[in-house]
Amino acid sequence: MWEDPFPVKPDTNEYQALSFLVTHREYGFTPDVIAEQTEISESSASNTMERLFEKELVERSDGAYYVDPDRADKLKYRLESLDSAVQFFESAPSDDAYTKEGWEDELPSIDTTEN
């Protein structure tokens, strides 16, 4: 189906379109309708859907794109995992000493022979 890592990144048109299709898995939608229902511009929607189709994440029939019902739950879980990872990194403290350049220079030596 797809290789790890998951071929869709958060905060992208592909992510928005795939999330929309997974949420509305019982229907197929044209790129124009997907653009209307998401924050994807109409000019980008067709290219976005073509990329998702090429990555074998969505199916296509008569110009409408949809999620294969047999894969919808797996796609839903993968998208939820991406959401969790984003939330985890967004909630990480930014004042952590390890996020500062040169933090390792501030540590005392563990070499007991140094004095």
C-alpha cells in the first residue's frame, strides 16, 4: 500500500484533502468540491488529488476521488498518529536547556581527574 514513513505530511494540501475524504468516506468528490470543503485553492486541488492517487492513498472514478472503504480505518489511524505527533511537538517546552545552542558546554565534567 505505502511505505513507512507515511507519504503525507501535516499542514499540507494532501493532508487536508485526505482527511476530508477519510471523514466523508462514503462518498466520492471532485477536486472542485474538495477545494470548496477544505482550505485548498481550486487551482491546487486537481494536482493534490492526482498526487494522492499516484501514492495509492485514494481511488478515482469518473473524475471523483474517494477512499477505499477497506482502507479507510487504517488511513484514519495514520492521520490520527500524525495529529498526535504534531500535538506532542507543539506542546514540548521551548525553554528546555537542550534546545539551546551550546548546552553541552554548560555541563560540568564527569572526569574526576580534572581539577
